[in-house]
Amino acid sequence: MALLAVDHAASADAVVVHVKGAVDSSTVDELTAHLTAALKLAAKHPARLLVVALQAVTFFGSAALNAMLNCHEGGKETGPSVRLVANHDNVLRPIEVTELDQILEVYPTLSDALQRKR
């Protein structure tokens, strides 16, 4: 069984990356590859929005934090807004402890992220 499953696809509202499993130094390359591809797709998408759905993440280590920050910065450089969806402490706690919640846009549901409702 794989430690991490990642996919991304464009919808009418945004490009969405779904992440499931543990994101650590041994799995982050797969996540980064999807984030990079999704960011390029979002730059051409009419909504110019990338949403990273992290509800199914079981471990969110420092490598994951760096990947999210790099994606956020990439969005600032190329145009798309980057929003995260997280609703449990496995993801929220590391973001809050590192104060990345002051930089990253985090929403409790995919619907909220698409509608920009915190």
C-alpha cells in the first residue's frame, strides 16, 4: 500500500489537488510534482485558483509545510491564488505552530475554499 496518493484535476471553479496519506521527506517529491503541474494548469485556468485538499492527510511534516509554502510562493509569482483545505489537527496544528496560518489561506471545506469563506 502506498504511503501517499495524490491527484489533480481542473474543474469549472478551480484546479484541485487531492492529497491522501502521509506527507514527509520520503513522499514529498510526489506531492511537489503534482503541485507544480497543478500550478501551471491553474495559471491558464479562467479562475486562476489552485485548491489543495488535505482532509485525507494522516501526517503533515516539515517537508509538507515547505511544499505548501513553496506552492503559495509559486502562485504569487505566476498568478493563481493557492488555498488549502484542512479540517483536522494532523494538518492544522503544524500550520498553526509554525505560524504559516498567517501566510497560507486555510479553509475547513472545499466548498468554503472555492467560495472564499473562512
